[in-house]
Amino acid sequence: MVTLRRRQSGFTLIELLVVIAIIAILIGLLLPAVQKVREAAARMQCTNNLKQWGLACHNYHDVNQNFPAPRAIGWGSATASTPLYMGGYTTGYFFNPIPPNADSVGSWLTRALPFIEQDNLLKPVLASTSATLGTNFTTMLNTKIKMFTCPSDGLSNSTAASSAAVTDYIGVTGNDEVGGSDAKNGVFGVWTYNSSTNIHRVKITSITDGTSNTVMIGERPPSSDLYWGWWAYSDTDNILAHPNRETYTVSGCNGNELFRPDIATNPKAACHYWSMHTGGGNWLLADGSVRFITYTNANVITQMASINGGQVSTLQ
């Protein structure tokens, strides 16, 4: 009688190692593709965020016949230029009268809140007394809204070291900055600061270079310590010139900061426009369209930062 031996099923050690190696290779090939898809989705959402800001600013213009003022404006008597100090936030961006109005508190983003269906954040501030303004403003300042940040920026979307909410979207003040925080020829030119007699309202008709040739909002992630980039404050937090010549507020700025790549951990990255996207960043033009512009076009961005420079810009 002949006994037939049954072959045992299963993999040999060599076969198992081969399968593991093949799987590892496939995962290695797949991960970059997944990352590209994720970044493409994030960039698309970032583009959509900027389009929404474009609509908000243009709707604000329809109602007020000008774009939002970049800084808070002091009104009334000589005391109007004296900032109100509120619970540790001693910024100089909160002016008389009391109760405040939409122009006398916060940034261009705070003035645009009603046009992104977030006026519920602003109403308590505008109804404040001198005793409640600090609390109400701080509540607004600490409120995080997805539309304010780029999805590619993990830092902006994380829990902040401070409780203040931040933004990646920065209003362009112009290209004629001299001493820092004084550029005046952009959509968010800083003619306004602490005097009701020093107010220059930018209108669509003021953009003689053409709205399709003028950048209005660009990307710049907040500083790595989240100290710069607060959406409800002003100046280096959410407006910036190109080139940026400010050397006082953010330590280490070189006085001629242009659109260029950087990294989130660099504390000097707050000095200039850049993004978490590869190769460039999204820019909102004054006509409401959004363009992804590469870093090689930094000099063109300088031309497009002005509303009335008379320069013809050609993006590569």
C-alpha cells in the first residue's frame, strides 16, 4: 500500500518576504500620489477661501462705495487717537468713540465679517461699553473660522499657543513702503490710522491699473510662535506691503522682503508673503479672481501691488 503525502498549504519564508517587499514598494509609490491629491484638494479649498474673501470685499464695496479700511480709524476729538487698553491687549487698534463703530475697531477682516455671514461676532463688539469692550473683542479675536486659514497650514489650524485665532490671508498695502507700515498705494493702503482727517477710501475707480492687474490679498502663514497673524488685529498681523520694508515689528526682517518660499519654523517668515503650497501661493486679484503665482514672479507681484503705478505686469 502506497501512502501519498499531502503538501501543506501556505507561504514559505522567502515567498512571504517577497510579498512584503512588493507591498512596501507599492505603498512607497502610492504615498506621493496621495500627498499630491491632498495638496491639490487643499489648494483648491484655499482658492475657494480667497474667492469668498473677494466676494465679501466687493459686497462691502457695493454697500459702502469703498473697500474695507485696513486699520481702525480714530474719530471725533483729539482723544480719538488714544487707544483703549483692554485686558492685556495694548495694541492701539481700538479707538473712541464708545460704543465703537465698524471703522474704529479691528482690521479689514473684522469689517468684512457681515459679508461672510459672521456679523454675529462683530455685533457684541459694536454694542460694547468701555467696561465690556475688552471682553467682547477678545471673544471675537479668539474665534477660529476655517475660511480665515489655508488648509495646507497645519500650524494655523492647530491649537494656538495663545488663544488668539490667526489668518493666512493678508491684505496688500502697496509697493511704496518706506519706513515700514506706511505703504499707501495698494487696495489696503494704510492712509488711515488715528485721525478722522487722514482717511483715504480705496474705490474700484481708484484702481487705474485695472482690477485684473492688481493683487488685493496674498498668502502668508502666521509666525511660528503664533504671535503674528491674528485676524482681528492689524498691520503685520493681516496687512503687508510688497516689498515689505518693516523692520521694527517682526525681528529679523531685512527691509526688502519679497514673495519667496519659507518654512513654518522660521520666525522671520512673517516678514514676507509666502505659502505652504509648493512653488508659489494663491493671490486674490482686485477683480475677484484667484491666481496661483509662482515665486519666480516676485518682481511682477511688486508691480501688481500698486493700484495706480501705470505698470504693465506680465505673469510668467
